[in-house]
Amino acid sequence: MNNRWKRQSACILSALIVGTPALASEHSLHDAVSKGEVSGNVRLRYESVDQDNALKDADALTIWTRLGYSTASYHGVSGVLEFEDSRNVLGLDDYNNALGKNTNYSVIPDPETTEVDQAYLQYSVDKLMARLGRQVITYDNQRYVGPVGWRQDRQTFDALRLSYSPSDSLSLGYAFLNQRNRIFAEARDVAAKDHLLNLGYDTGFGKLSAYAYLLEEDDGPDNALDTFGLRYAGNQELESIDLMYTAEYATQKAEAGASDFDADYFSMTAGVGIKGITIALGYEVLGSDAGNYGFSTPLATLHLFNGWSDQFLSTPVNGLEDMSVTVKGGLAGGKWAVVYHDYSADEPGPGVDDLGDEWGVAYNRSFAGNYSAGVKYAMYSAGDTAAGKVDTNKLWLTLGASF
């Protein structure tokens, strides 16, 4: 944990202990603390990775634990403090944790760690919310900003966040990030100077979002990544069917030292739900700049997009076109899904055109109130060998509890 965050944590914790002098008295502090809530989560997961290359097959059994406390609000002031821990279980740790351990195995990016997950003060009054400290930040569908909750060390940000809703249909959001706490434990957190702006308007038929995400790693060289875009997403319930639709466009400018790149993003989804079964068709393009750069979303919950096998966490320099079909529904009190992806290059190059395809199946079920279990499997078949991909199979078995 760096010195800057230690100082911020100390300030936040001090505020939680002594209260806000201008507003709180000894009695009000007691009420805020005594009426607070304790919460927690436990997730045990087995994950295996089998790749058609020289790496050994990976197996991991890990357990993630989160314990948090939220104070009650006094004059709009409240606070949250959460800790998380990720551990190997029963010595099953035959995997590359992305931090240099067991590099002869395939990667499962769940290193052992214990750290502060969230620690922030919040002030809410009328239609305004201000939050300062380490926190989860999510915008829209997490395509650009999200917590990566799938991994055992989720992503949070050291940030100042402001939200304002002048009406039920209009929302305005801004956040300044000075550190990205990524999924690889503290060893690979990134100091940043990021500005996130997101405006949302509910039209009655769907939500229109306009955004500007201006990212820069605080490491000296020019590395700005500026993205501007529009998104529209909605659904309509008719007599016997449900209709779902999204459309999104964004443009991006990236600076990398003395080089500048430009790329575009486009996404469209259309779905229909009939008698408990939903079928959705998706088309997503992460564009390329003449085969030299691929559209990038470094703060996203990437596991939600472009296939569960995580083959395209970094967009190829030739860009990516992803055509997908999703079918999902309910069974035996749980939810199932089958997903197919077909990948190709946005700007094909020599030996790089067909980027493969993937099948994914999943089933999740909650039981006994606070418990859940799930199974997920992804099978990726590589396309052009020059694209650097290999056939990959991944399996997850998960058991969770929350309180």
C-alpha cells in the first residue's frame, strides 16, 4: 500500500471515529455507529485452464472473503470500511497468478492478497452525492468502468466521485481517480490522473448515456487515452414478449510517447424474450488504427464481454469484430445461459483475419436464502495462428454465501 493511500486511509478512518465536528455530537456519533450494518461475502471457487500450448494445465482452488461495515447516516454523512482476502485452499495452486509465480502454468489471475477493498466517506443531500476514498465505481454496462467482480480481488479506485440527479430522468456523474486498484493485488496497482464523466437521461423507452473518459497513468511519459461516446439501451414489455435493444458508438484517441492513434467503437444488440426464454443477437466492433492499435477499455469488467475464456482482454492491434448469440432462461430454480461468439479482425492483415470462435455455458442457482452455487464452462477454438491465440478450455465451479 503506497504512502499516499496510507494517508488517505488514516484521514477516512479518523473521520469515521471522531465524526464530523460541524454536524455531530457525542450522542449522534453513537447513533451513527450503533445503527450501522456489518456485511460480508465468502466465495469458494475451483478454476481450471487447459490450453493447446507448451504451458502446463492450471488448477486453482481459492476462497475470497469480504468483511465490511457501513455507518448509519447523520446529516447526510456516512462511511464504509471493507477488507477483502483471497487465499489458496488445500494447497491447490498449480497456476500462474500473473505476478511471476509458476510461470510454466497457464494464467489464473487470482493472487493471494489481503487489502482494504473500500474505505470512503459519503455525503448525500437532496439530489447530490459526494464520495471520497477507495470505492467501487460502475457506469452503464461496465464496458468502460467496472469492479471486475468475477475475479477474487475485485477492482476499486481511490477517487473523488460526485453524482447529481436534478430530476428522476436525468443524472450527471463525475469522478477523479488517482489510483486504480487492479485485480492483481497491490503489486500492480496503478497511480493515475483519470477524469470520468457520464450523463444519463431516461427517455421513457430507454436510457441515453453520453460519456467522456479521460485516462492517464501517472508514470511520466505521454499515455493519455481519451474516449467519447453515446449509448442507448432499453426494453419494452408487450403482451406476450419482451423486447431489448442497445446501440453504442465511441471514438478514442490514444497517446503512446511520440505516437498517436485513433480508433472507433460500435455495438448493437437486439433481443426478444418469450415464455421465459431470451434470445439476443450482438455485434461489437473494437476498431483498429491501420493495424497498429486496437480500441482499449482498461478500466472495464472485461470478463463480461468478448467471451468468458478471456482471450481478448487486450484488443488485438488489428481490432476485433465479435458477433454473438445468447440464449438464456430458467431451470429448477436457477438460471442457465448458452453463448456463442464468432471473432474476426476489424482490419485484416497478413495471416490475421479469422480470430476464432467460442462456446460458453453456465448455470447458477441461489438456495437457502444467502447461498449460491454455479458452474461455467468456456471452449475457445483459435483461428489464424498468427493472431497469437491457441485452443483454450476453462471450467469454474463456485459456491458462495453472503450476509
